[in-house]
Amino acid sequence: MIEIHNLTKTFGDFTAVDHLNLTIETNEFMGLLGPNGAGKTTTISMMSTVLLPTEGEILIDGKPLNRKASAEKRKLSVVTQEYSMRQDMTMNEVMEYQGRLYYMRKKEIRAKTAELFEFAGLSKFGHRVVRHLSGGMKRKLMICRALMVEPEILLLDEPTAGMDALARRQMWDLLRSLKERNLTILLTTHFIDEAQALCNRVAFIDGGKFDVVDAPLALIEQLGPFAVDNLDDGKLVSRYFPTREAAIEELKGLPDDAVLRATTLEDVFVERVGHRLTRG
Amino acid sequence: MGIITVLWEKWAEFKRDFYKITVAAMISPLMYLLVFGLGIQTTSHGEPYLNFLIPGIVAMVSMTGSFSAVSQNMSVQRLYEKALDQVMVSPTPLWQFIVGQIVGGALRGMYAVLVILLLVSPIRTSLVFNWVSFLILFLNGTVFSTIAVTLSFLAKSYTDAPRFNTYIIMPMSFLCNTFFSTDQMPHGIKEFVSALPLSQTSDMVRSIAAGGDPTVTGVLILFAYLIVFSAISFMFIYKKKNL
């Protein structure tokens, strides 16, 4: 279990993360959603101890996480937003380095590397140098590297950033299969559909603060599961309704271009975070 | 265990870049030897200048080899590749990572020393290089690896690494007992330059090469630098808020 208490990070006068409180239960797949600059990566960086909090603490199974906490760090693995690995190493070397950092035996490293490369479709490329890999392959390699050490907690910071639609779908399949491994996962993303498809709960973060934390379906239910869209002076206007009947009733009084559809998590995000952003 | 992991990483890098590392270790010392030692043939303290120059260049090479093996690499890993994040989140104790960098850097310095000794071996001199000189050179390598680790934590961009080289390593190469004795320097500057680690190393390696012994003061000065910069490196990796 991960507990975040009053987590705060400031850079000079700028507060990137502002007194966050959150508990992520064991085996939960939690999504952290927010616009660019909302504080998602800063939060993950503090959880990976690259950044130290200005205030507050992070507990892993009740014990404080810091740079000296080897036992707690043993449970963690991170896939960072940037390709954080030696660009001059081969894929096999990246995996061996990771295994060694986690005290794995050489035989175990080889077996695990073969298994994970098979799982991610990278088996043919073990001797390829990281610098020469495509963005999608680098992302897959980072996931393999993170899983290499059989973590209990996986932190994923924008794992599909920069991927095309097909590669994103492949990555989703891979992430879904991680759910079955009973990992505790924290995913940051600004692809809302990704969070809706994968996460048990999501937290909206904006300006370093949490706006809301709940299950995607519960958030959709609160807004209204049926949406009616129409154009008003060239601007898209969406209204939300608790029942299909209420939505159809609304539709009757609108022009022909109005449509009825299911509400998505993106609608919730736009309503809660987007409107505030638009208002500045 | 973590120390071995870093040494493995350095070994992988050494194997991969063997030719580049070897050629880089040879070029500038070879130029100095050719220009100052063989081109401008002269004497120093009544002896062939080469007897003065070779120990100085060997000491200098242990400095440059160790420093460059760590500074560029660590700065790029921390600021550009972000590969340091992989180490930070791992259970490997961070002090072991620092010690691995220091030992790995010193070993690279020793490799550069061996390359130069091999190159000067055809030159007939009465110079002696024994296990004591190698220990002093290794100690010097650890000092400069530690300085490189410290500076890499201070670097704000990966272009800072070559700047540190210009501000620190190049002046030391020329001033610290490599090409001429610090005895010839004006009062005040002489004391300052003599207290720098390379001056002490050159002095001790030169003394051993001439059949003498290293000085206790020289060894203590090198250890003092090692302890101070190691403490700063440990403080940075454990306490620096934004790595």
C-alpha cells in the first residue's frame, strides 16, 4: 500500500505539488490525470526519490520512502516519461544493469530477459543499441526493465507518450496484462481514454492539487451517464443527463445536428478541470 | 555488490569504446612527450629533462584519465540520458554507486597510465615505476574521480563537463609539477599550487622514479582531498533535493 501525506514540492516561488494526500491500496490500478504542468511527473519523481519533497512524506507499507530506504525501494519500479537509460547500451545490457542493481543472479537475469522480451515482442532485438531503437521499442524496453525485478509497485509516467495509435493500443494490452499480475500500479497520463480503459480509480490533479479521486464509472455516474452534444454559434456544447429518457427529451428540442452519446471520463475531466483552465 | 555493478557498467563501456578510450589516453601525453621531451631536448637539475617530464606526465595522465572517465559520463547520465534515475530508484545503496564510480574512474586512470608507460618504454631512462608508484597513482585517480563526481552533481547542463575540464584540469596539468618544478614559482602561488593533489602526486612519483620514497605529507594531502570530496559527493546524492 502507498500512502501519500501532505506531499509538497516547491521550486523557488513555484509550487508544483501542493499538499497531496492519497492512499493507493495493494493491487489497485490508480490513474493520475491532469493537464501539462499539473504536477504528475513531479509526484512520480518524488515517489522514485529523484526529487525530495519540500514537505510531507510517502509511506510504502507503512514505512517512509527515502533515498536510504533500500527495502522499500526494492518493492518499486518506475517507467519514467523520458527514456531514462544509457543510450549506448544494448537492450540486453540495459536489462543486465537493472538486474544487477536489484541483486539478481546472472542466470536469473538471462531467463527473465528472455521471458520479458518474448512477452513484449522484442526477442529479436537484444543486441540492438538503445540509441537505434524506435520510440515505441524504447517504451517497451522500459516496461520490460521495470518488470525485470518483479516489483510489487509499478509507477508509470506517461508510458504511451509519443506513441502512434496502434502502438498505444499494443501498450494498453501490455498494461492490461500487468493488472493480472496483481501489481499496485500508479499511472500518470493525459490520455483520458487510457485511464478509463485501465484504471480502478483516477485522481484529477491540477495546479499541484487533487480535484477529485474516485472510480471512473462513479465519476461518470455523478456527471450523468448520457450526454447530448450540439453546436451553438460554432462552439460544441455538451449537457449531461442521469437517464436516457431525459437525454432524449432534451434532444427533441435541439437542431438535427445534436447527438446523444455515452458520457466518458474525458467529459468529467473537461467539466471539472477543463472549465477551470478555460476560465484561467 | 553495488560497487561491482558500477564496475561492470564501466567495464561494458570500456569494452565498447576500447579504441576510442585508448587513443584518447595516448594523444595529448604523447604530444607533450614529443614536443617538450624529444623536440626541445634540454636538462633539468643536471639530468635529462625526460627524467623530470615522464613521471610528471604519468601523474597527469592518471588525473585526466580518471576525471574524464567520470565527469562526462555522470553529467550525461544525470542531465541528458536521465539514466541516474534508474540507480536512484533501485535498492542499491547510493554510497556504493559513488564508490563504484570512484574506483571505476581510478582504474580507467590506471589504464591510461599503463598505455603511457608502454609508449615510453623504448626510451632509455633510469626511471623506476614500482607498486608504490602505482598505489600513489591509483590514489590520485580516486581523488580526481571523486572531484569529477562532485562536479557532475553541480553541473546544470551536460556542456558543463568540458568547462570543468578547462577550468580545473587544464590549469593543473600545466602548473602542478608536470612540466616544471613548483619551486620556480613566486612565493604564495608556490605554496598554493604545491598543496594541489597533482603537485603532490607528481612529486612523489618523481621521487620514487629516482629511487626515493613518497612523503607522508603527500599521501595525507591526497587522502584529505579524497575524504572531503567523497563526503561532499555522499551529501549530494543523499541530500540534494533535485537530482
